[in-house]
Amino acid sequence: MTSTQTTMAAATPTEKTRKRASREGQPQKAGWFARIVVLTLCFLWIVPVVGLFLTSFRPRDDANETGWWTLFWTPSAWSRLSFDNYVTAWNDAGLDIAFVNTLAIALPATFIPILVAAFAAYAFAFMEFPGRNFLFLAVVSLLVVPNYIAFVPILRIYSDLEIAGTFPAVWLAHIGFGMSLAIYILRNYMATLPKSLIESAKIDGASHFQTFFRLVLPMSVPALAAFAIFQFLWVWNDLLVALIFVGPGDNAPITVALRNNLMGQAGAGQHLVTAGGFISMILPIIVFLFMQRFFVRGLTAGAVKG
Amino acid sequence: MVLKILNTLITVGVGILAALVLYWLLNKLAELLPGPWEDRIKPYLYILPAYAALVFYLVYPAVQTVVFSFANPTSTAWVGWDNYTKLLQSENFQDTLFNTLLWMIVVPVVVVALGLAMAVLADRLNPRWESTSKTIIFLPMAISAVGAGVVWGLVYDYRPEGREQIGLQNAIVTALGFDPVAWLQLDQLHINSFFLMIMLMWAQVGFSMVLLSAAVKGVPEDTLEAARIDGANERDIFFRVVVPQIWGTVLTVYVTTLIGVMKIFDIVYVMTNGGFNTNVVGNEFFNQLFSNFNNGAAAAIVVMLMLATVPIMFYQVRNFRREEMMG
């Protein structure tokens, strides 16, 4: 969501002073208080999602006239559950094309900024040049600048160039908006790599280009993965940038299509809205569940590194 | 459809390839330079594309937006401070500012508090339950605001009295014998804004939990042990030993959530589009730009937003410099 972009920015501060404590001794036993609070929070967090999931399989009349929880005491309604809503939402509400569009926007908008930022981060971490500190502080200060400032001027330029609504136009916008965060995270990570290794590569006659691709990039995989997951989720879930630079139409991503073709249509009904909603969430959720470990490790690398 | 996929694949491939070729060319360019100049120029060539993106998408537009904010809706004539005075004098915009302020006051504090509570309490469960509960709390991070709108639509849904409720909240209320409530239209005491805030908290607490959890686990065991030997109870240990040691992370989470809240747009846009006095600055910007076609007012709103983030910018830079010097 909107706020997470900057959240991650400060999520990887360079707190080098903190000591890592080994948790050898088992922490205190969980009391009833801890269990109840955690259980309650988890229950509150997951119930709305369960509601969406169950509703998305219910036929129109069931979904729009009775609450999803009635399923638990009307076993007869179980036999009416089906994938029909998914088929309709996918084929008739334009989510099929929107899904492809979102991939087409999110994949380059994830990989290109990583490459661009990694080069800059390499320069900031391993090369000496006048103005280095100043230029990096500029990146740090740009972290908090809201991307709203770009919309009016860039939209004008895009209209003049007649590229508004095209995929490269959105990629470039996402590259620009994600850049300061990417440089910040990657540079902070690269700064923790052993300098001696890079020095010895240089002595062995490796060029910066080779050192970058063969040594630094492979060693930075945790930070690269964390940023990649983050940026992918951010772009996939983005609504604002998509509305402004793509808008509804042939190239609309899934958030815009879901909002305009289903949620915004009074006649769509909860059964289709929920099915569409689930289609829009399934890929980021899979990415998230499988990559959570890397994501968390990358996020907390700065905060807990000894 | 097949054509569309094929087309998409080619565009994606070309885009990524173009980025790679760019760097290969820049590197070749540097290698053409004589002797010492190669090393002198190379760093700048490496950061050039990144800086080009930053300058084109953030620095230049910032200047241009300030300029537009003093011009009329179509940016064709100067109007001085009119955009600002009109906005600030309009009652609607004052309400919008007040709502945004409410979001800024409530959401970051709750996000930090709940995240910290989860971090500390889940830490005491056995490892399997700890990771399961954390995944559940963290999961909404992967869900878009539009998706969250669908999810929470089923919680806040309202049907007039007499019809069966399909919204969870109204089902509970009517089961208890009360009348159903149109939650998102309830603007007394900004209650509807609070319901929208809950959606953002739902999305953000996991993030706060993950960072704070790492910090809590990083608190050295011997400081806790020493406090226990001195006879401190669990509450004292938490507030006097743990909290001071993780304070830096608490501030980090607070500040970054705050920045996000200031820019909040999608939740409000999807749920109410600012109706029933739930408008916030981000949504007002969007409506000025795309409903009123008023570039001037939209730009003025952004400039105000930008000014509000300046203190945070100074804080971040100062923080960074201090940590770098210590490191």
C-alpha cells in the first residue's frame, strides 16, 4: 500500500551499534495473557479475508442475500459453491487482460530499477569520487519526497510525447519513484561487504564492470531479493500511479480493472467482486508467502546486523 | 489474448535488455577515455542513469509543481497566491486537512503499539505458533488497497433495516438487537474515518511487527537477566530495559508510517472517494486533477504536502549522518 514504500526506506537504517544477542535461553513461557492477545489479533486479522474467500465461491443469490458465515450452519449451501464466479470475473470483467497487463508493468518495473540502482550503489560503496557524500545524502533526502509532486508535470510531458498510457511510460515512472529507496537499501547492504575482497579482485586485474557482475551482485542477493519482492508487491498493488499514467482501457492493470469493472459497478454483486478481488491478490500472496523469509531477512538486515 | 501475451513478453524483454545495453555502452564509453580519466569519470557514469531517473521524476517535477501552483487551472496564466488562499479558505479543504491530521495522529501510534505488542507477545509462544501468527498479521501487506476494499466491504456493508445483513459488523450489531448502521456514512466524531484507518492499520501492523520483533530479539539477554536478578517484574523490564534499547527502531517505524499516512490515497478513494467527510489530502489532489481539471489547485496541494514532509526530511538526513559517523 501507499505507505510501505517509505516504510522500507527507514526500515534498513545503518544501526551498526546494536549487538546481536544470542537467544540461547528460552524466553519466558507464554502466559494466558500473551496467548489470548495474539490469538485475538490473528482472529481479527484473518476473519475478513476468510469472508472474502468463502463469498467468492458462492452463487449470486447466496452471496448477495445472506452473510458468508451462514455457510457454517447451512451445510446445504456448501453444495452450491463453485468456481463459476472466477470464470465470469476472469472472462467477462476483463480481468484476464488486466492480469497480463499487471505482469507487463510489474516485471520490468521491478528488474530495471534494481539494475540501475545496483550500479549507483556500487559506485557509492566502492568507488572514490568528489561529491560522493553529497550525492548520497541527496538520495537520502529524496526518500521522503512524496511522488505526488511528479504527477502534474510528468503527465504533461507524457501527453506532449504521446506516450501516456503505454507500458514504458509507467515503467519509467516506477523506476523514478522507486530509485532512491533502491539505491539506499543496496548501498547500505554493499557497504557491509568485505572491502578486502573487492580490493583483491582489483589487484587480480578485474575491471569494475567485472567486479560488479561477478562479485558484488552475487554477494548482494539478500538485499536484491528483499528489494525485488518489495518493489514487485508495491507495483502490483499500486493504484495511484496506474490511474494517473495508464487509466482505464486496454493497458489498465488489475487494480484499476477491479475498481472500475467490478467494484464501481452497482450490478456486479459481491460474488463477482470477491472473486475478482481474490484473482487480484493471489499472485502477490503466493510471492509473499514463499519469499517471506528472504523479505524479512533483507528488511531486518540493517536493523540487526552486528 | 495470445497476441497480447506475446506482445507483452517482447516489450518486457526489450525493456530489460535496453537497460543492460545502456550500462554496457556506458562502460565501453569510459574505457575509451585515456588513462586516469577512465577511473575519474566511471563513477559518474555508473550513477548517471539513476540520477537521471531521480532528477527527471522527482527534482525537476518538484520545481515545476511549485511553478504550477501559482498558475491557473490550465497553467496558462499566473494567479499569484490564489490557489493557496482559495483552498485554505474553503471549508471543505479545512475538513480535508483536519481528517488528514486525524490520520496522522491516530494511525502511526496504533501501528507501532500493536506491532510492538505482537512482537513481544508472539516471541513468547513456541516457534511454530510464533511464525504462524506473524504470517497472519503480516499477510495483508501483500494485499492491495483495492483488494482491501473488497475484503473490508464485506465487513462494513450496510443493508436497510429488515433485510438480512451481509456485512459482518452489521450482522453482529443486529444480532445484539440494535439497528443496522451505515458505518462509512457515519461522520459524527469522524467515526467513518476511523473505520477507514482500521484498514490501513490492518495492512501496516505486520510491517511494524517484523521490524520491532527483530529489534526485541536483538536486546541482549544479559541486560534482561540483570534486571531480573535485581527483582524487577516483567512490566518494569519491558518499559525500563527493553523499550529504551529498541527506541531507535520504534522511532524509525513511527516516522515511516507517518510519511505513508500523509500520502494516503487509495483506501479513501476506493471506499468513499472522500464522501461523508472522509476526504484526505491525497484524494483531494486526485479529484482536483482528474475531476476538476484544476492543475493549479492540485499543484498547490502537493506543495503543501511537500512542505509538511520537509521536517521529516531533515530528521532523516540528520539521523543518517549521525549513524554513518558512529559506524
